[in-house]
Amino acid sequence: MAVGATAVGPAAAGARTAAAFFDVDNTIIRGASAFHLAVGLHRRGFFRYRDIVRASLHNARYQLLGEDRGQIDEVRSRALSIMTGHSVAEVVAIGEEVYDQVLELRIFPGTLQLLDDHLAAGRQVWLVTATPVEIGNLIARRLGATGCLGTVAEHKDGFYTGRLVGDMLHGEAKASAVRTLAEREGLDLAQSYAYGDSINDLPILSTVGNPCAINPDGRLRRHALGAGWPIREFRGRRRAAKRGIKTASWAGLAWAAGLVLRSIRRSLRG
């Protein structure tokens, strides 16, 4: 479904100075990419079963109800503490496996087509995400995008310190990063495009001349309708999508609970 949709046409005169900016979670990839990375880290002993259960609950809530800034801050802080002392190379290698095994299968074909259309039109394409920039760059590289603006986790001598460099890239911080990039790259934001799924993406959507809501939460949908912005729904029919999301979320919780139960059983047998 598309409300007020505008096609991504061929590059016009001066279009090389335009760009397209894509949020990642629930815009390009169904669900939270950080959750799937957490599962991959868990399998390699980065943290305990109760952490994956907590991550499963956060991911289920995120898919059912949309973004919550406090919840996201908690998840990112926990992820930073988990990565402390581990090497950047190790985390990126795990990210590559997670992309191949999980993330690639959860990409919305409709969003991928938009991204490819912008590249074909000669525009730069940037992912803008609160996910660690190493993982964002990995996704951008696999999709053929120009690059990624992401949260920068501090590392020293190739190992994470558990601290951030600057702020987590979220909300207004995304818009600020895009404006800085535009100045550096000579991009015309009035000609540029932005895509996001949450009301927290409103700052970046409002920064460009061609905003578009993809799979929007309720608040962003209402704002987009009021502002006359295009809305693209790639989750299928909304009722079926909600059923699918609920089923996937409960399945994820059952899977995580199963991990815990199997661990307890092994301990008792031991």
C-alpha cells in the first residue's frame, strides 16, 4: 500500500548532489537488528541465557508496539557492556554470520527495491541507524549502499572499551549527523530522500525535501497523513502482518525459553 507515493525516477540535472537516507530496523530489516546480533553473540558465550530472554522480550515489544527511547537506551547500554573487552574484528565476523543466516532473510523486498532504485538513479544511499557503526557498515556493504552513519562504540587497540564516542545515533542525533554529512559531501538535502518507520525518525524525515514513512508506527502514520507524506507498507495487509508479527514474537520468546530450559536440564543431569 502506498499513500501519496511518489516514484523514484531517473536522476535529474543536479541529482548527483542528492542522497537517500534509510533507517534500518523495521524499515529495511523486520525487527531489531541488535536483537539478532545479540543472539549471535550469545551463541559464542558473550553473555548468559537470562540476557537473551531479556533481549527477546525487548524485541517482541519493539515489533508489537514500536520504538521506546528508554528501552532502546537500555538495550544499547547492555550491548556496550557485553562487548567490552572483545575485539572489533571478532564482533564484525559474528555480524557477517548473522547477516548471512538471519538478517538477509528479513529484508523487506519493497524497501530493497527503493534502495536499488536510488542507486540506479545515481544518488548516494546512506543507512542511518542507532546500531553500532561496524554492523551498519556491514549491512550497507552487503546492500551496495554508499555507507552508514551509526552509533560509534569506542575501541582502543582494536578492543571495545564499553564507552560511546559522542551520542547514540537516535532521534535528533540522526538529523544532526545527516546535516554534517551533507555539508561534507556537498549534498542538497532539499532534493534528498529519507525513509523511517518510527515517530523517533521524524527529525531526519523533516530534514529532507522528500520524506517517506515505511511500515510506520501509529504516531508516525498520523503525522505522515497530516503532512501529506508518502506512506509505504511492506508488511503485507496490516491485519495479517500483525498476526505474523505476534506469531514470530511469541515463537522467539518460546525459543529463548527453550534455551533456558535445556540449560537447566543439562545442569540437573550433570
